[in-house]
Amino acid sequence: MDALLSQLPAAACLLLVVVIYLFYRKRYSFWRERGVPGVKPRFPFGNFAAVALSRANLLQVIYNLAAAHRRVGYCGAFIWHTPVLLVWEPEMIKQVLSTDFGSFHDRGRRVDEADPLSQTLFNMSGQRWKNLRSRLTPAFSSGRVRNMLPLMLDIGRELVRQTALEARRSPQHTREVDMGLLLSHFATDVIGSVAFGIQCNTLCSQENNAFLAMSKRPFKQSPLRLLRQGLNAIHPKLGALLPIKTVFSDVHNFFINLMRDTVEQRERHKVVRNDFVQLMLQARSAELADAADADPEHHVELTPEVMAAQGFNFFIAGLDTFANTVGFTLNRLAGDEELQERVAAEVQEVAATHGGELSYDALQDMDLVRRVVLEGLRLWSPQAVFLRTCTATTRVGELTVEKGRGVLVVGSVNNMDEDIFPEPARFDPDRHTAANRNNRHPYAFLPFGEGPRACIAERFALLEMQLALAALLRDLRFSPGPNYEREVQLDTRSIFHSPKNGFLLKVDPRN
């Protein structure tokens, strides 16, 4: 009897494994039973084992999933045991993001009410998202973005100065510089200035820089956070069993206290500055004036904590995406002297007609710079996936998508489709002339999404990229150095396109 009892735990564990396996096996028949094509999933990660095990980034996995069904325009896949629909056919994308937005308005993410930094526009859904979006959208109008540019110009000059300085300091006089690091510091300074109203001076000094130290922490994952992400993928209630915040507590407290102090200083000393903080304060003032008309159930009060969450989201969304896109683009220009010289000539000629300044109007007049940035966004898309959850059963193309089903809009698949972009691996800014844009489906290239939930900061992001590229190429020349990689090795630990070894380029002054 005792021997039998001693075997019960092992038998129970074996039974549990069998039950889980049979459950997964049944779930993995979901798309097959509905006649939706797809790649066979593998227990227990589904179709994303390579991402979970850091063997490939998310974009590489998505390209592989879509490759066998490219002409169909969609396929079924599994995140762990959860069925998701991948869509890349432009007309189907249009339905999900715009035409039938009423049935796909949520991202399937949840706000943790106990964690203020999770209360971002990105995470919110339904009427709460709509109310907050309507108050934040004016902050990124063309007029407001124009007014933010002066805050970035000094940082742009410092980027050029530090790049030239690093080239002179390079070992063995190679003049080789890791541009990825400098671009990351530039983005940190810009976001600190615009989103939190502070001067970080990260480009000048990295020692004892609290903002820089805290800015790196969200990208470092502890085992507990990785475990929570895995549990969330299985079921959100399982992830909630681990009582940990979205980010580390010290990071959480740092950004909230930073925003609280900034708001207090602005209100106490009547400081006015053309930045995101000021625009949120103005929105809050309008909100207080209209308090009697507020919908208490769906209202999102712009407290310093909620404002910090929007600034923090600005940071998470805009740091690596900016640094990597501009880094990959510079890296390609370093290997294409003729194109680089054309871009530099345009920058110098247009700036000369605007008093020698990289003003807002000057940057808008730099057509080739804009097209080069867009081509960088096509080849090294920082936004691989737009996640939507179906909130009402809807017909999309020839498929019926049930309520509650997750849909991954993977428009980045089209970026490498030779029918849309001939010779897709070739860097060609002319793909983005007005004539060529008009010859392709408007939903075939979506670097910032489309529809009501498109990236709210698209104008700002494009301006920041154009400014950095124009400032660098006006004064500096980039070329292959001893460690140059024309085809940059990708970091498989990163979700999106990210260099394994940085962007090592030789830098020389133009004059």
C-alpha cells in the first residue's frame, strides 16, 4: 500500500502531462478544422518557439510563416496554444485596421490598475482609449510638432559634435564609430526633453546619468518577468498570479517621480515649454474645466502618474526603433557613396535656402532625405506586427473571424514582396516617389500603421529621423571601416531588427 501511495505523485504528474498534451493537440487542430492554411505548430510554443528560445527575431519567424502562403494573404498560427490569424493581404489589412475598425478596435492588451505605468494609450481599449486618444492627438499635429523642433536642434548639433569627437578618439586611428550607440543617446536626449521636459545630456556624458541608467532597465528582463510573459501568453489570469509590476519598481518610481516633479515645477513657477508635458498639462486644464461633462466610467484623469505612463510609452516605443532605423539606413549609405553624396548635397542646398538652418520648413523640403528614411523603414521595419482582437464576429475577405480571436496584421511581409517592391532587397528611395506610391495599394506599406489606432506620433518620429540623418550627412561622411558589415548580422535575442555588433562606420569631416 505504501509503495502504491509513493507512486501517486509521479502518476499524477504523468497524468497532468498527458492531459496538457491532449489539450494542446486538440487546440492545434483549430485552423485545420476551419480550412485555414498554416505551418504545423510545435508543443508547447506553437509557431513561435524560435522567438521564445532567442533563435530568431519575430520578423524572421513571421516571414517564414508567411512564405508558404504568400499569395493567399493570410494563415493561421499559434502563440503557445492560442490560435491567432496572420493577415498581410492589403485589402484584408484595410478591413481590420480601418473599414471594420468597430470590430477590431482593441489590441488585446490589459491595463493593470495597480500599475500606473501600464495605463498607456497603447494598452487602453474601448471608450477609455477613445477618450484619451482624443485628448492626446492635438499634441502631435503638424503645428505642435513644428514647435517641438527647436528642442531637438541643439541635440542634433551635439550628435554631430560627439560623432566627430568619437571618430578622432577611435583606437589605431581607424576613425571607426559605433553609430548605434550615439543614435541611442540622441534618442534618449530627445525623448527626455520632449516627453519629460528635462535635459539629459546623455550624448555628452554617460557617467552618473540617472535617466540613461533607468532608460536601459526596461529592456532587461528578469527570469520572473519572462515567466510572467509566458504565463500571460497562456492566459492573462495566470500572469496576474505573479504580483510584479510591468517594469522594475525603481524604474517605475523614477519615471513617476520625474513627471510629478516636472509638473510641480511647471505649475509653481508658471513655466511654459513647447513639449509633450506642456500639451498634456493643457489637456488636463481643459479636462478640469469640463469635469461636469466627463463620463465617470470611461474617463481617464491626466494625473502625473498617467502622464508619466504616456511619456514612458513614448520612450519605449521611440528609443530602439529610432536608433535602429537610422542606424541601418546610415550603414547602407556608407556602402553607397553615390547615393550618400546625393543626400548630402540635397541637405546642403536646401539648408542654404533656409538661412543655413535645418528648420522645419527646410526638412519638409528635403524630398530625398524623406524617401531615404521611408526606404529604411521598409527594409528594417521597426513595427512588424499590429495586434488586434476581434470584438464582434466579422467577415474579413473570405474568412469569418470569431469574436475574441486575435489577429496579427503583419504588413511588413509586403515590404519584401517582389510583386509590390521589385528587387525587394535593394535599397531604392525612388520606391517612395509620389508616382510609385500611387501605383501600389495604399495599405501595402504601413510603417506606422493606419486607421484610428495608427501611431499617434508618426509626424514626430519622421521628423526626428530626418533631422538626425540630415544633421549627420551635412557635416560628416560615412564609409566602410575595418569592421563594417554591409549585411548587418541581426541580434536573435531582439524581437525586431536589431544589430548584433552595432553599426561600426568610419567617419570623416566633409569640409
